[in-house]
Amino acid sequence: MKRIKPEQIIGILLDESKKNGSTDTEVILSKKTGKNLSFRNGKDEYLEEFDEFKVGLKTFYNMKSSTISSNKIDEFTLRKLAKKSCEITSASPDDKFSFIATSADLKKNPIKKNLKINTFDDYEPSISDFRNKANNIEDFALNHSSKLKSDGVQISWTKTKTFYASSNCLIKSHVTSNNSNSIVLISNYDDKMERDYHYSSKTHYADLEKPELIAKKACERVLKKIGAEKPPTGKFPIIFEPRVSKSILSHIASALNGSSIVNNTSLLKNDLNKTIFNKNVNIVDDPHLNKGQGSRLFDGEGLGTKKTNLVLNGKLENFLLNLTTGKQLNLKTNCNAVRGLSSSPIPGISNMILLPGNDDEDSFIRNIKEGFYVTELIGSSVSLITGDYSRGASGFWIKNGKISRPISEATIAGNLKNIFMNMFPCNNLKIESSISAPSIFINEITVAGGSNV
């Protein structure tokens, strides 16, 4: 079968949709290739290579719209897809918030074409590279301690190229790569099993942590858990390590999402331009971060992206908005649209970052007489409507300014608004994913465990 170029695919869909009555059209193409290896005890458990090419089409007829997608890319199917989409559109209900970016929108939000965000690494690791890396990570870990067993190493690489075009917008494309290495380890001691992991994920292969470092960090995390006890019950200061503090940032992202605001499902719906966080809290969404895993020059509606201050000195400055939610709230989009091939655009993040504070984690620990250093959260009972917050947790007890003993089977509870107002970011920020945060100190939260120690 003759291979059709992306530009030809987009041209066919735009032309055919117009012929079938569409007043506006959006086309998205996604070409994704990758490899995944699951490896344990020196052997492959699962090996996958994939090469996907999919198309998404959204057609409009005045205030009606519909979305359709296909993984079959040939001229006959594409023409049939456009006709089918237009038929579905004509039978859809009116929606006054269904529209594409106008020429004026595109002019107001141009793409910064000269900006280098370096989201793609052209190095493609081989399966042999995968196996060598997995072997090295596992060998380093198992040689570290006889108390450890491997629960598996995961090695992955993906390359994704996305194309976007509309009736008002020329073809735009964006390419990303992602490399990820991880290991899960288990320790058995006195008939009690502990489990933990470490991972490294980067856009560029050479930026991944070395196998011995990945193994060492995973080993240390598991071995430190041995002999864990329940914590005492009461109200105590706590510190979330960076891996855990990202979860608080995820809740903030959900609460700031324009769709949640429109649907009245966010505890922050009435708090725009109010100081609802501690004044040490500053949160940005930065789509132009160099080598950022969420970096992009245009959003899901074809608009040029920009850095947005979400929280500045504790004040809620912006929600996460796309064109539709912006119009519904009588606000301007901040070009944060994301979308799938078969769904309409919604607000989302690019690289959301809780900026570091001035004090290091150790200085907070030294000033805690009794407290909880949280390294893992388990389960979730979090309401983004009321702010009620309850999570299972494990980590280490802090006593007289020092880490004292491992803790498990704990529950922490409070309210998100109280957490926001009483949280202090530390200065140990590392950008590891599309959501990044340093350790967070919280003045007081309820800890339940039952220990009398």
C-alpha cells in the first residue's frame, strides 16, 4: 500500500470535510514508536516494539460538532471517515461553546518558533541496550544486599510526533522522546515484606541516571523500611519528600482546571485573585522548559503556548484554561488546551512546578520535636469539592530533630485548604516529570496509627 504523507492526510480530511458540509474542521495526527522491556532475575519477561499511526478528526456545522478517530490510514478510509464525521455532526445537538481557534485567536497567541525547547533526542536505544541496562541495574541492586529480591526492571523508550491543522490554521508539528528506567525491589525480614522502587525518566537518553545510581537509591529506600512500626496518633508537623509532594501539586492542578471550575467541582472555584496559599508558595506552568517532558510550543487548539503564573506569593493568579472554558468563565485562554485523538480539547498542564523555597529540608527536620517524614502514600480519599483529605502513608518518624525509625500503616488526614495555607516548600527541587515539586513542610496534620511510642 502506498504510504501517504502527513500533509496529504491532513489535506484530504480538510477538503473532504468541507465537501460534506463541515463549516470548520480540526485534524490531529499522532505517530508513536517505542519499545518496552520487562526484565526480572536475568531474563526477559515481556518485550514489546510498536509503531502506531492514528488520526483524529473533529468536524463542525455551525454550533454542532463531533469527533472521530481511526488507526487505518489510506485514502479511501480517510474520505469515508470525513463523510461519517460530518453525518454524525449534523445529528448532534447544538453547543454554543463548540468552536475552533479563530484567525484572531491565532494572531493574539503566536507560536514562538525561534524558541528551543529540546524535547527530542534522536538517539534510539537498541533492544541490546535495553537488556544491558536492565542487567546492570538488577545486578547492582542484588549485589548490594542479600536481603533483597528483584520484583522487576522496566526499560522503555518512545518517540511521538504530533501534527495539528484546522480550517484556520496551517499544519504544525511537535516531536518528543521519552526514556525511562526503573527497578522494584522487595526485602524480607522477620517474615515481614517491604517493597519500594526508584526510577529515572528523561527526554534525552544521556540524561538518565546511571544504572548503579538507580539501583543504589532503590536499595536504600527498601532497606531503610525494615522494622517499620505504626506511628503515634495525634496532630503533628509533617514533611512530604519530593516524590510525595508531587501528589499535592496534582490535586492543585485538578482544582485549578477550568473544566472543574465550570462544573462547580473544585474547592477553588471562588478563589481567583485571593491569597489561599502560604505566601511562600509560587506555582508556574512552563511549556518552554528546556528538555521538559511536558514542553510544547503550541497547545491542543493550535495556539502558541506561554508561561503562566498560577500562584504568586500565595495568591491564586490563574486557572488552567483553554478557549472553551475561558469563554464559559468570561476569561481569556492561557493556551493550556490538551486533547486526545477522539476527544475535544480540555485544559491541562505542560510542566507544572512548585518553585523552591529558601530553606533546606534538614533545617525543617532539625526544628521538629515529633513529626512524620512521608515517603509513600497509599490509596486515596480526597475530595476536590470539599477539600477533605485522607491518605494511607509510610515513611519515617522524626524525633528531636532527627530521623528516628521507619513508619508504616499510618493514615494522614486534613483539609486541602488548610494544607495549602500551612505548607512551606523546601529548596530541593529537581525537575523529574511534567509535575515537579520540592519537599513540602506542613505545620500540622492529623496522623493516625495507634502506637504509644
